[in-house]
Amino acid sequence: MGHATADGDDTEALQETLIEKARDSGADGIIFEGFDRVETGEQTIVNHIGDTSIVNTEPKSVLQVKAIFIKYNRNLHN
């Protein structure tokens, strides 16, 4: 029926966001495919100490959640 991906730091908030998207699309259920940490770039931190500047560049990552939206078939045959 559909799928979506959400990025962030709070697992519960990401799940709620995906559940809301599934409801909005008319899905009856949701399957969470994966919870992965992905790099999104770099974060530069500059500390000024007196006359000296210290620069640290670190990889920045976020949690990425993938989900599949499903719709149940209501037309079952016996």
C-alpha cells in the first residue's frame, strides 16, 4: 500500500510519526522494517579558549526508521 522513512533522535516520536502517516494514508497496519543509525553529515564544534580556537569536526548521525503500510483484504473466500 505504501512506505515511509522518518529520521530523528527519539525512537518513540519516530514511531508515532510513522503511525500517523499510515493512518492518514488509510492503512490498516504498519510493519517497521528497520531502525538504523545513518550519518547525515558533519558537525563542527569551535571552542574559543583565550586567544586559541579549537575546532573539532565529528560525524553526525541520526536514527532512521523505515516502515511499510499495509491494507487488509476484506474480501476473503471460504
